[in-house]
Amino acid sequence: MEKNKIEGGTLYLVATPIGNLADLSARAIKVLNEVDFIAAEDTRVTAKLLSHINAVKPMISYHEHNAHECGEIIAKRLSKGESCALVTDAGTPAISDPGEDIVRLCADRDINVTSVPGPCAAICALTLSGLNSGRFVFEGFVDGTGTQRAERLGLLKSEKRTLIFYAAPHKIQSTLKELAEIFGNRKIAICRELTKLNEEIIRTDLLSASVLYNDKKPRGEYVLVVEGSSDNDSFWSGMTISEHTDFYIEAGMPKMDAVKAAAKDRGVAKNVIYKALLKSKDHNGSL
Ligand code: SAM
């Protein structure tokens, strides 16, 4: 039996399109039209969505900076029997977006919460990645200082499940480089502008990806889906490229042979290793 009637005293988490308005579900349209009010991350963004479906509805702003006060206001209205739809700028509320606090508050107060599921960039990217989608980890944005990011990625290095990251375009180059340095070479799907006109999925490996994005200017929105650590990781899989080449040099190989050996291990062309070494800050640049 379907859940179709709008119920009073209920918070509806409504997923909205991540780039293609046609992805707004029929149920989302019904809920947005029929609830008493909408709590929106950015009321200007949601006003455009409402105008697309010819809906006029009172809105209040609910975002990460007012979640506490506004959450109280929403919870009180819900307790009095009103219905509310929570929407963010794009995608599923509470996934790297406002939502979890108000859900927790409602749960604490026995207020009914339900979901109107729909687009989510992470799931969309995972399913398109061609990587193992049976078991996965969503890591959201990797923020913080270089050291904090390195620590966080270091903790994930031995994670066997497929990893999903969100990344702002200006962080793509550095994130790919950090991922390659910390994880070693692994498969990656770079999922860009999902559901939009310029949707692009690049299925490659971390090393080639970081070299590619040395020259390619990142544009639009990105999800990075990275293969998990494999059981039969090679000896070099946790090494940076310079550590990997240094390993051979220290074992007595001439530098050029060390580059050749590292390239062979990683299944990439020699110039991929050269370029990565030249870019690598921790390398002494003596090639
Ligand atoms: N709640 C949203 C969801 O369900 O996907 C995510 C919101 S988060 C603030 C925004 C990030 O999601 C972007 O920086 C990007 O990493 C990812 N994203 C959103 N839309 C996307 C799209 N159309 N293509 C690729 N990535 C997207």
C-alpha cells in the first residue's frame, strides 16, 4: 500500500534534482504542493524549483548556520500538527547537506519524519562508476588542513569497500594528487556534472587521473569514486610515487630503471611517473 496522503505533524525529507529538473519525482511535486510549509536551505534556489512546478508555498530558511533556532521553530510547528517539507539546494537532504539535526530533534520528540527519496549525487556516481557497488563508504568532502586531510585519507588507506568523495572543483587537482600519494594507484571514476548536459564519467586510475588534471581545468560538480584496498595489495600500494621509485633506487637501481620499474608495477607509462615525480613536493627533484 502506498503512502500518499499528506499527514499533519510530519516532516518530509524531499530529494530534489542534482541538475536535471525532470528528475523531480511525482511524489515530491505532490508533497511540495500540499505541505503547510517548506524549510529550504536557500529559499531563492527553492523558489525557482517551486516556480517550475507552479507551486506557491510559505518557506522558511533552514541552513547549517541557523539549524538550532530554526530547528526549534520547525519542531514546534510540527508538534502543533503542521506538515513541512525539508529541501536543500540539490539532492537528498542530510547527505552533505542540512537535515540530520532536525531529524534527530524530531526523533527525540516523537515527531513523525518520512522520506521522499530521489536524486543523490553519491549514489548516482557509485552506480555509474563500474566499481564494486555491493559495499561502499560515503566520505563526503575531505576538508581541513593538508595534515588533517592526509590523516583522514591515511585512515582510509586499508578500507576495502569502494569509497565515495565529494569535491569542489577547485580542490579536484589537489584531492586527486593526495589520493594517489596516500592510496597508491587504484581505479577511480571521476563523475562530473551528473544528469546535466555535460555529464562526464572518466574511468581511469589515480595516477593517470592526477596527471590528467595537471593540465585539465576542473569545471562543474564532481563526485570521485575510488576502488577499495584489495587483499592482494602489492608491496608498493601504500607508497607515494617518489617512495616507490626511491625504493628501487635504494635497492641499487639506476634512476631511469627505477622509474621504468615503478611504471611497470603501476601499469602506467614512464612519463606518468616522471610527471608525478616532478610535481611531487616531497621529492628532491634530482631526476
Ligand atoms: N545532498 C546532495 C546529494 O544528495 O548529492 C549533496 C550536496 S553537497 C553540498 C554538493 C556536492 O555534491 C557537490 O560539491 C558535488 O560533489 C556533489 N554533486 C551535487 N550535484 C552533482 C552533480 N550533478 N554531479 C556531480 N556531483 C554533484
